[in-house]
Amino acid sequence: MLADGQGGVLTLGERECSIQRRHQKLIEESPSPALDEATRAQMEEAAERAARAVEYENAGTFEFLLGPDRSFYFIELNARLQVEHPVSELVTGIDLVREQLRVAAGERLSKTGRAERNGHAIEIRINAEDPAREFMPCPGRIERFRPPLGPGVRVDTHIEDGAVIPPNYDSLLAKVIVRDTDRPSAIDRALRALAELEVVGVPTTAAAARDVLRSEEFATGRYSTSFLEEAGRHLPALAG
């Protein structure tokens, strides 16, 4: 969501972030397959009320837990742009970095209410980790890096051939983000992008992400934050 200093609030929809390891996200998407329109509207209304109550002024994310009965519970407010913000940008067409800077400069939001959304977006975090060893971080040197290309594919990264991945920081190498007209098409595009991605020199989470995207649980949207712990032994990349 975005909120300016004049009381304007713009909600950008939800991001589904339940595919996690060690309580850190690996795959994010928007919209969530777990929400119906009524629950989505209630959740956005709750976030807007909370933002107004604290006179929030910034970009930010209200995080909720969703129960099996569609009840939802507030966890925290992340008062910043998150790693997964590109999926919101791709489904709304709004540059969140630009809007955050405009709010910081004291300008009004150009739109308020609920942002229009189109299509489906998925982001895959590519980390220097070994999924077969409980996602152990694997620092080292990147010998070769080739990102996927083509329509509907965006890659945010800091690495190139010869880049050194030190042990001192987060192991994130790149974010592969795709958008398509609907969720099945976005999953297919994400799989194609991951097949084109080439990272040589360190193990990565790309193969584990492919296994998740191909799984029945992900296809149906019936999974929780414990998915990797519960189904991991059936995923080839995690089994080793």
C-alpha cells in the first residue's frame, strides 16, 4: 500500500508469500490463489483503516496470517518496500519506488482507493543455497551468469560473471519475476524463465523453485507456510 501526508491511501492488493524456508520467503505471487473477493476486500479495508489510524505516510506492507476458515490476523507492518514488491508493480502497473519518492517529497498520491489490477505475477528468489542440505548458504564466485529474457520476464540482480558471493550477507543473487494473463500461464512462464537461467559456480535455489512450481499443491493453491517441511522429501531438488 501507499499513503501520503494528506490522508490519501492506495491499496495495491495482496501478495501470497507462503512458500518459505526458515521463515524466509522463496516464491511470491499476486493475486493469492487462497483469497476470494470478499476476503480480499475485507483485508484491504483493514489495512486502510490501520494506515489511517496511525497516520501512515510511506510505502508499506501490512502482513496477515490467513486461517483455513478465511479468518485473517494482523502480524506486522513493514514500513518499507519489500523484496517482493515487483509482483505488485507488475499487476498494478505502478512504479512503487517512484511513488515512494513522491510521497517523501510531500506530493499527493495520483490515485487513491484500490488500485486496478491485471494479470498474475510470480517472483522467485534465487539464493546461493543448497536445497539438499537444508538450504545451507553457499558463498563462492560466480563463474557464469545468464539471466532469462523475453516478454513478461523481469530480472533484478547485482551479479555478473566473476562476482564474489561473500558469507557476510544475505545469499540472495537475483529475483526472477514473470507476469502473464492468468496464474497457469504465469506458472508456465516462470518455469520457462527458470529453465533459461544459468548460474555456474555456486548452488542455487532455482531447481527447488521449479519443483515447487510443478507440484500439485502449488497448482491448486492448497499449501501453507510449512509446505517445504511437509512435502520437501518428495521434491527432487530437496532430496539430493
